[in-house]
Amino acid sequence: MTGELVALSDDVLTLKVGGFEYEVRIPEFTRRQLQGRLSQEISLHTIEYLEGNPMQGRMTPRLIGFNSQVEREFFELFCSVDGVGVKKALRAMVRPVREVATAIEEQDAKTLSTMPGVGAATADRVIAKLRRKVPKFALMVDRDHPREAQVEPDVVSETFQVLRTLGHNESDARRLLDAALAAKKKYKDVESLLQAVYQYSHQGE
């Protein structure tokens, strides 16, 4: 959905598309990304869901918006955990997707339980269900602090999988990639990124 950002509040934005204005729910990390873009044209990756009580027949369609397809995918994954759902996920997602995914991957229940509405029990369920599904999200480039490296997300994910195949655990593989991605370079394929990973890992020894 593409249009002009005409209003932005804590958890809702208004997008003008042609002659219509749409109200779109947003998590906190998305709001921070958009706070300097009022009156500009933006594009959102959206989810539509029904809010209300189906037993009473009062169901209202709502939109949730994200800056990227990957962020939307992670949100849907987070919502799939028992006891979470759309409303709780919207409230909880105050940190960037990359940080939340890293906490899940590292089984850091303490960090997860500090998110609004996520207590210790929910944090444990999130880790149990999602731990093996989040590595690619933990590798996301943070939009608030973009890296200098120019590299396609698929190349990063594939290189991560190669490092895992070579015997590195998830934390080590991500640490090695972070070191290479922090350099001001462009990596066109998995081979060039992998070479950089080992180059920088040897420099750190």
C-alpha cells in the first residue's frame, strides 16, 4: 500500500491513497522508522485482520503496516505463538525485529519478558516455538542503524547457512557475518561474502 503519510500517532498512522484515507495500526518499532516522514510518500507491507467478537457478529476489518515484507513475516510468526495474537504482538513489538529475533535465538527469556505484555511464561513459549525459525530475522540489517555494506538479504541468509554447514553454531555464524558486514564493502554473492567473513575473522585473532 503506497500513499502520503498524513498523520502519525503512538500506534496508528493515516495514509492518503488517492481520494481515500486509511487508518493503519503500527507497532512501536515501525513508528520510530516513520516519525521523520510526515507528508512524504511511503509504502507499507500490510496485514488485514478482523477485530471484534464473532459471536456477536461485530467484526471490524483492520490494517497493520510494516516497512518491509520481512518485518511483516516476523510479526505473523510472532502472532502464531499460543497466547500472543495480534493485539499483544502489536503492543509487545517495541524493539527492532532483529533484536527480538536475536533474543529468541539465544533463548534470552529475560530480555523477551521485558517487552510490554510478555511475561516469563509467554517468553518461554515464544522461545520454544520460534527458536529454530528466527536465524534469518536475527541477521536483518537494522533500518535505524543501517550498515555500510551493500549486500542482498538473500546472500546474507545463504552465507549464514553455509557457515552453519561448516560447523559454526548460530551465535558464532552471526558474529562472523556482523564483522564482515560492518566493513564498507559490497558483496555480490555468497562466495565474496564468505571470503570476507574469514578475512575479518583472522584479523580479529
